[in-house]
Amino acid sequence: MRNPDAVLRKNAALDYIQNYLNTTSFTAAAAYLKKTGAAVLSGSTVPVGATDLGTQDPITGLEQFTYDPTGANAFNKSDVNRDGTVDFNDAVLVDEYNGQTYANQTESLAAVAPTPVTGVTEQISLVAVQQVDGEAAIGSADLNVVNAALTGTATTNWYGYNLQKIGPGTIDWARTGGAVNVYTGASFEVSSGTVQIGGSIDPFSGTGATAGNHVALAINDGAKVQFTPNAASSQIGGLSIDSNSVLDLTNNQLIIDYTTGTQSIADATIRSYLINGRNGGAWNGVGGINSSTAALPANSNYGVGYADGADDVVAGLSSGQIEVKYTLLGDANLDGVVNGDDFTILAGNLGKSVTAWDEGDFNYDGVVSGDDFTALVGNLGKQANGATVQLPAADLAAIDAFAAANGLFADVPEPASLGVVTLLGATLLLRRRRAIL
Ligand code: CA
Ligand code: CA
């Protein structure tokens, strides 16, 4: 009978070797050992971002290359798929085999993983998946080990296939640097548990040689993707959310690419996700994009807006991109302040049926009405961080005149509008309101 304690000391051994090779005074010998232990992959071509070793696989004859030319991860237990990097690919595997153990022959024989680069399914050892020595089964403690490794600054690779997270745990991305290689066709499907996105770099966008590529994201079967408040702005190459799942934007912004020529379809899809997530204004709905930050009672004057680059409303947003952003109600152009520019957009569409936030529909009811005007006026002169800005008197006068001409004051509730207006010193608005009352 095998003793798990005796067999599974491989993690302690790997940690010892890794640590020793990084601290020994025999630097030349350590460098040699790390290099010879580095992960070697093979393929018909050498991918962008990999180092060509100039050798060929003796069986297949295919070119050999590595993502770890110095062997930095040669003895890193968290490089589960042995591609020379520690990233999402490893975390997904540890999460997938939650509850299973190398000591169970059936489970061991059934364990598989996508081959790095190609995605071809191959067998994987559950001993390699296990991160903590001496335990009965792979579990959350193992995933926590990999999550801790994901806070680093090393390179990460999104290969050109669909990476699916099917385990129940929480993968916590909080990387603070390093290159993200995104290969053409890369997609990430979160089908169980939670993926938490934090850190200071966007994990879904390629840099360097693969700049311009973005991972497509799908969330289904009740899974959740949540951005940590104040995370780096992310860009993804498409978004799909089923009726049981959610993307929690908290207080962040996200850019979603879509295929040029499908603007109306893309806009309608994102809008439906936001209507589901908005949940009548509570911003806690499923089946779409919500915001646990906007859901807080103190943030009732915030929401999640969106704009399509083709509408030419948001500076720097290209056609083929939709921006989704946590911001103040009334911030039609998503620049983080509610001012005369937003009012101009709303004024041009008042009374019209529209399909977008960036046309002035802040409550997603498909029409620009007094309700949207009320929301805008309630935040007039505010920045997204809560600070106030002094608006030109001419702007306030124009808003006042517009309101009077359109009979909108009956829609402005007490006391929010009065408070804001008083704060701004907009006496014109006050006088008009008193006159009507
Ligand atoms: Ca790896
Ligand atoms: Ca604005």
C-alpha cells in the first residue's frame, strides 16, 4: 500500500531544489541545472514569444522551443502543464481536479489536459497537479498555492484554443507585470466557480509581438467573473454570458471587441446583458453585466453605461469596440464627468426612441425622457470620484432654458436636484422651479 506522505514529498523536493538553485554560490552550476531542466515544447512552427532551441523532437522531428530559456520555472511545482510559465493554464487544471487524488487509479487514468500551444488533449499526472504534500485529495489549498503564484510578473500565455474552467474554485488573477501573449483564436470559457480579475495589468490583452489580440470571454452555467475594484482596464475579444451567469464590473471599465459589420447585433447583445445586470436599477442581476459597486445604496446615482465606437461619442474608442463603464448616471460620453457635453447628447434625443446609453438613455427603457434628464441633472457638475466641477454659467442657463421649454421640471424630484443645484449655485434653475411650483 502506498503511503501518501512518503510518495508525495515531491513538492517539498521541488521547492528545495528551486530555492537552492536560486541561492547557491555555485551560480554557473545552478544556471546549467535550471537550463537543462527547463520545459521543452515542440511544434511545426516556433510560436511568437518562444525561444527556438535549434533542436528537433527525436520522435516527431518537430522543432523544439521553450518559454523558459533560463529555467526560472524548471523546478516550479506550479507549472502544472509544464510549459515553462505559471499562469491561468495551470490554475485551471488544479481547479478542474478538485476532489480527485493520484491515489485513485480510475481518476489518475482519466486525468487529461490540453497540450500547450496546440490544445491537443493529452494525459496528465495528478501528482503534478497536486500542490500540497501529504493530503488526501486535490482541493482549495492547492488552488491557493497556484493563485499565489499568479501574483508574479512572469510571462503568461493564452494559446489559440478554448481554455475552459470547469472546477468549482476561485481563480484569483492579480498579476503586476510581465508579458501577456495572446495567440490568435484564444478564448476563455468560465463554466463553474469564480474568476477574480485584479492586479495592475490587463490579463486579456496581448503585448509585444501579439499586440492587438484579445482573449474572447464566455461565462456560463452559473459561473462568475468579477473585476476587483480599481483593476486595470481590460479589453476582451468578444463576450458571451448565459442566463445564469454574471460579469461583475464593480467600478471598472471594459472594452469588448466585435466583428466589424455586426454593430447592431453587438450593441443589442451588450445592452441585453446590461438590462439583465441592472435588474431594475439594483445592479445585482444575473444573465449579464452587473456591478456590486453600483449595487451599494450609497452609489444609487451610479450605473454601468456603454458606448459603441461607431457612434463617435467616446474619444479614442474605435469602430468595432464597445466600452462598458461604471460611471455616474448622465455621463453619456463616459468621460467620468456629467456636464454640458452629456446634456447636449441628451437634448438632441429627447422624446426619441433610442437604443443606447451614449444617446442619453440612462435607465435602459429605450427612450430618452424626463427620467433620463432627471438622472443627468442629479449628477450635473460631478466627477465619477464624487468631486464637483464648476460648470460654465452659460451651460447651466442652456439646461435651464431647455428644461423650461420642454416642461421637464415636474420630473425633477425633491430633494436631489435642489441639493445639486444649490451646490452649483445655479440660481436660474432654482428660480424656474419655484416659479412652476
Ligand atoms: Ca504552465
Ligand atoms: Ca460626460
